[in-house]
Amino acid sequence: MTPTHQPGRSANSPRSSQFLIGLTLLVALATFAVFLAGRNAPSFADEYAYISQSYFADLFFTGQTNDPAWLSLPGYDLQPLPKYLIGLVIRGQHKPMPGPADAYAWYRDYHQFGDQATLQGARWHSIGLGVLGCMALFGCGVLLRSRVVGVLAALLLAASAIYRLLAHRAMSDVPCEAFLLGSVFLGLYAWRRAWRPGGLIAIVLAGLGAGVAAGLSLLCKFNGFLALGVLGVWAILALITPGLRWTRRALAAGFMGTAAIPALAVLVLLNPFLTAQPAHLAGEARLLAPMTLIERLRFQLKHRVSLSQQQKINFPHNALHDPLERLKVFVVQGFGRFGPLGPSESNSEIRYDWKQDRGALIWAPLAALGLLLALRDGLRERKRGQFPAGLALAAYALASWCVIGSYLPMAWDRYLLPIQAPAVLLGAYALGPLWDRWRLKLAARVDRTAPSTRAAVGVACLLFASYAYFWHTRDWNTSSRLMLVYSLVDRGTVDITGLEQQTGDRALDHGRYYSDKLPGYPFLAAPVYLASKLILGLPSHPLNHDPYWHWAADYWVTLFTSGIYTALAAAILVIWAGELGARPRWAMLLGLAYGLATPAYVYATLAYGHQATALALLLSMYLITHPRKTRRGSLFAAGLLASIACVVELQVAPAAAVLGCLLLGLVIAQKHKPNAISLFGVGAIGPLLLMLAYNQLAFGSPFDMGYFHHANPEFAGVHSREHPLGLTSPDWSKLGPLLIGPRRGLIWHAPILILAIPGWVALARKRRLAILFGTLGCSVAILLVNLSYPEWTGGWSTGPRLLTPLLPFAILPIAALLDGNGIPSRTFATLTLTLTLTGAAIMLLYQGADGRVPHDIANPIRDALIPLWTQNSPVPPWRTENRFAQNPVRLAFGPGLDPLHPAASGLIQFGPLAALQAIAIATLWRALASPPSTSSAGVANQQDHRDRDQHQADEHHQPERPAPDASPGFVPGGGVDHAHNDHQRQHKPVKLGDIDSHA
């Protein structure tokens, strides 16, 4: 019987594959960032057991596989693969290597070996393999149901309290689990691939790979036998499932059922304890040397079992003696304190604790629901002769849980780690239908295949991943906001007393210290910080401590405020540019130009308020200029956003006033009803009241502000009660330096903005008057405020820092130059690309220097940045900690990069980012290729009628299970749905932005 193609599976199309690759990279980066956050966590005693035994790496890689050390206690007590990996890292760090004396010293008194850098380096293998485990589970979710289930499963596993904890410990638990999940994924892929024609080589390689991965898991811990058990259960299911020819059924079952052969081969080849025959025998080696390979393996297994029994004696309060105790701990702790909803820190001395285990009330029922749904779907799939994905998932979960539940010797975290992966896979499987329903509702309203929508999503994801690459040091400006965030969440207070040492931007009133900034950004960031503490277990910020250059919470708060705000603003620009007529690729380019080729790139990685105000103002203008069916809600939201921008940075109030005038003009032009003004005003009240309430709590008056109480005399001379922003009349002599000067010139630091003026001219010619007035008015208003401010340079910064909120308003008009196929549009497109590349190179220079160059350097690019990157001279005094900003490569190699030439060091640290960006941009560029045009109107009309008939027929047929992976424009089996593409070309969405009158 030929394999049956299941409905709902995505086609093997280039765009689908590119999207899957991009999604995989994003999930990998997200999980890597989660695990990296714990790399500096305090040490755990067992970590030094592996570190002190890492000398086995030297013995193995130098061919000393018959050394007597293999038959000693350190040689058989712990499996060797983690020790190999740790030893390679220590060698790479050029750190002292341990020896047998250090290993035995640990057994005597848990003796530590090496310094903090040695410990941090030893943790890299767990971090990297922890990401690998999440990616394997992501692959399992994709194969079993959909990409959404895969993403949810990977992220939930990374959020799991125990997996996250062990993923930054230099031990064997997470490496074992990662290879186990890799074996499960490859076995599932081999089985799934057998249901499709051909692919014999892929099935063979995946089947062998599953066995090899299981062997690597066994080289970490004997928990790896669980992988062989799951593959064995799947082999039986493969044999008894109908709908597939016996030859292919036997092929998949055979490779899964015989995975033990390559697994044991890997175990024997890479663990010399099983084969070593030393020439000189002493001590315990005399007893072990005569044993056969099987006898040594049995000896190791008995040794591990005896250790578990000894643990019960040494730790009786954690010991589990009967099945009922095991079941209770399995359910309460396994799904409670160690699940995705568990606390970041747990106390194993308390067997059952509401505070630690309350997450089980949600997580256990959700996993149980997923199990029931998987069984139901699997039985239906088996009945229809399809691949039994649901049964495969249920079998994996039940096999894992039965093995772990029956063996569980202690109420300890590491023993409950193997139940987490199947649990989160089931939880994600249960949550998948919710996404399906939401997606189907969204599809009824939004054209998901619109190129501008795809471009916007791609640009936002690329930018967010780029911003996650940088972890900048603090400065006074960012610290002032962050300290208020930490005070609000950690202590529930609006003053920062005890944290004032971290910043010089502070206010002093009645003996208490406060942030001198407006509270808008801290209010937006406080929920992010609270979520970070709950998910990542971040500690509260210590009081009365010397200033930190880096603090883990700074990174997460900044990324999920400034970073995500910038990515969203770029996405709005892409969509809006498409509505203005820009071709999808050029609309994408404008979004990338904003996010990577202007100072927005830098301020997306710093905890300033500029990116929050830019997004709020841009989105407010978007809502004002786009009539909606839900107009009241849109206008209320527009007022709310404009007000939020003012509460974050009061200096953008003139720009908010411009938006109010724009709305008034549209009311006069009868584009909005008269009540639009009142709706806008009502929306603006909330944030203003919140700011007044903060002022009352902090300073005793709703009209008092931090600017009135500067503790820094230098700033007090600029800001005062009479002049809250220190504004004077505009100083027109600063216009040139602010626009074209090398020191702080806008065009100098964002070359793409050269095209803003012809863009405004194009908007005027095309009578896009609302967008012309809004973008030009906001830009001029923000520029005038900067001209009126004595500290016009913005201090240590990238470019004209105070002009950052106008960047999206100056970028958007360029879209009007890219709305055709003629020579003018192509010329402007070429200029846009050239200027974007130039600006991106300049911004990368600034990013490498933490984004802040002193304001007294006349030409920062020439006199500060280029020498910093190219000259092998001492690090200049204006750099705070290292030559270059903190990044993943720096975190991995640390001081090992310092001896290199700056150019080589910079290339090593930031070259991977540039390469990944180039690959992602090229992928997006290809994905946005224009569909072939319809050559005949008659053919198009006939196709339109066929599409309508098909749509009417489909309304009476709803699939039993939604197709979560099917992408519009593609059909199962790899074909392209040309009818769908033609239908989309004939029924393009209405440009909602076209509210102006046209010639």
C-alpha cells in the first residue's frame, strides 16, 4: 500500500524551508540567551567532580587508552564524555589541568579546582548542549504536529526550572538529556520519513544517527538507556501500524529496534574503562583488569545503583521507599517546582511545599490533556492509515514516565529531569489547537500572504535577534531608569535610596534619592523585569553596592523594551511603506535601514526612552491616518500612545501636539467624526494621571518632578522648576552641526535620511497630505526642541541622541520614491541600498564601542572609532571596561581575545553577527520575490471564478483537524497552489492608508 499524504503538512517549498531555518535560528538564539544568563551562577559541589577529572580528556585524545587511571574510581564513577568536553575547554583557555590527585581530593572533601574563569569555561558544554536539546525537542514538535508546537515545546523546556538550572552547570545531566532528545528526534524522523516516497538514504542515516546519539547519551549518564527504550517502543508501533508497505514499515522499525547496536559501539569506542588493559596494575585495577567488557559494564551499573542506595542512607529526608511516595513526588515536584511554572530556586528538604509546587495545579492537568489529545489523534490517524503522530508522542511520554517513576530513588531535582521533555511536548501539543483557532480567525481578517506582512515579520525577527547580540555597559542615563525599575519591583518603592551609587543622574528630596527621569520608561519596563525574575530566577539588585558595569537584569529589561520597541517600529514602517506603494523588497529595506543603519540600532540596545517614544508616536500617527471599523478604539489608542510618549520623554510633547493637530485637520476634512478629538483626549488622560500620581508619591506634589531636585550641580544648572527641560529659544547656529556635522550630524550618522527631503516632495506631489504633515511636522517639532536645549549634543552618545524619535518619521517618506518600476524608482532604490549599507557599517562601529562616544570629540568616527577598531594601541580612557562591547563571542572566550590585534578581535566578535544578518536578509530577499504576473485578463477572470467556486465548496467542508503547518500558496505534497496566488493578485487588500485626496 502506498504511503498516504496527510493533510495539513507544509509543502517542501523553498519559502517554507527558509522560514523553518529562520525559525530554528531564532529558537536557538532565544534558548541560548536563557541559559547564558545563568553562566555566572554560584558553583555547585558536583561540578568540581567533573572539572577535577577532566584530565581524562588528555588521556583519551593522546591515545593513552590503556593508562591505569581508566581502572580507578574516577575512571568508572562518572561517565567520560562531559569530562572530555570540559578538558578541551580548559586546554583552550590555557588554564592548568587537574590530575588524579585533584580528583581524589574532591572525593575526600568536595575540593574545588581552578578559578572562576575555569568554572565558567567548564559550563559551556552544558549551555551548548542545552540549546541542542531544545532544538531536538523543537524538531520533534514540528514532526509530530506543527512549527508552533515545536516552538512552544523548545521554549517551555528552556523555561523548565530544572532544565534551566542544570543547563549552566558543569555536569552530565543536561548533556545526557540533550543527546537523548537528539536520538528521539532522529528516530522519529526516520519513522516519519518512511511514510513518504523515496528517501532510503535519509531513513538509513537518521536511524543510524539515532543509535549514535543514544550512545553519546550513555557516555554522559546511563539515563541514555531511556532513548533505546523509546526507540524500541516506536519500533513495535511501526510494525503494527497499517497504511504503509511492509518493506518500509520493517525498514523504519528495524533501524529503531536495532539502535542499541550503534549505541553500544559508540559507548565501547569512547569509554576506555570498558576495554583498557594496563601494563602495570595496582590497587583496584587488579580486580577490574581481568573482567570482560560485559562484566565491566555490569560493574558500572551496579556501582551506580549502590550509590543511589547510599544516598538514601545519607539523605533520609529525600529518600523514596515505596511506589506511593514515588508517585506523589513524581506528580507534585515533577510538574510543580521543577516544571515550567516552578520557582527559580527550590529547597529539597521540604518534600511538599505550596509555594514551590503550586505550578503543578496548572501544568499537570495541561500535560494530561495533551496526553489524551495525543491518544485521540493517534488512534484517528492509525484508523485512517496515516502516520500515528499522536500515538508516537503518547508512547514516548508513557515510556519515559513509567521508567523514571518506577526507578525514582530520591526526591532530587536531577532525577526528575527526564520527565520534563515529554511533559512540555504534551503541554505544547495541548496548546496547539488554541493557536489553530486563533490563526483561522486571523486569516479571515488579514491577508497573511501579503508580501508586506511577511516582510514586516521577517524584519522584526531579524532586528530583534541582532539586538540580542549586544550587552552594553551601564551609564548614568540608563542606570537612572533601571534603578527605578528595580526599586518598583524589588522593594515596591518609588525612591532609589540604596541604589544611588549606580548613577549620577539622580534627584535628592528630603534625604531620599530618586531617579531624575520621567517614570514612563520604568513603568513600561517593570513588568518585563518582574517576568524575567519569575522565568529566569534573576536576583534582586543589591543595595549599597559599588557601581556595576554589567548586571544580568539590565540585558533582559533592555532587550524586551528598547529592543522589541525598535523591531516593532521597523515592522510598522515596512507595512506602511507597502501601503504607500513601495515594492515588498524595498519596503523591507526601509525597515532594515531604520533598524540597522541609523542610531536606532544603538538605542535599541540601551535602556533609554527614545525607542519607546518613537514607537508610540509612530503607532499613534498610524492609527490616526487609518480609518478603521473600530474607529473609537483606534482613536482612543492613538491618544493613549501619544500620552505615553510624553510620559516617557517630555521633550516629545510638541510632536504629540502635532499629531493632535493632524487629527483635528482630518476631522475638518471629514475623514473622522467630530467625536474623534474627545476620544483622543480621553485616551491621553490615563498616562498623564499615572505620572501625576508618581510625582505625588515621590515629591509630595503632582506637579513636582525629579528635574526640580537634581543632586548633580552641573545638571541643576540646566534643569530647574522654572525650566523643567532647560529649554531656551532655538539656537540656529546648531542647525548645521545637528544635521550635517561630523560630531553629531543626523545625516552623518544616518546617511539614508538624505532621501527624506525628496521623499517629502514626492508625498506632496502625490497628495499624501496627511502623511506629509504628520511626518514633517513631528520631525520639525523634535528638531526645534533639540535646537532649544543647552545640552544639544546629548552627552556621550551615538549621533544626535535627542533627535532619535524623529528617525521613523524621516524614513517613511522615502517609501514614496520606491513605488514604481521606472528608472527614477530604480535609481532611488539603488541609492537607498547604498546609503543603508553605509549607515549599517557606521552603526556597527558605534555598537562595538558600547554605543557611546564622548561629546567633546570633534569627529567621533575618524578620531575615536576607527582607531579603536584598527590601531593596536592601548584602550582609550573613554572606554569603560573592555575594548569592545560585551557579546556572545566575548562571553565565550573572555580575556583570550585581548592579545589579538583589534581588527582581528573585532572581526571574530562581530563577524558572526554580520554573516548571520547577511544570510537572513538574503533569505528574506528571495522569499519576497514578486509572483509572476497574469498575462491575460481573461485567464485571470476565469481563475477568479474557479477560486470563488472552490471557496464556496470549502465553506461546507471543515477538516476534522486544522492544518497548522500549511502555508497559503502551497499544497501538501510540494506543489504550488497557483490558483491561490492568482486569487491573491486579483484581490489585493485595500490600502487603508489612502485617506488623502488624490489628483
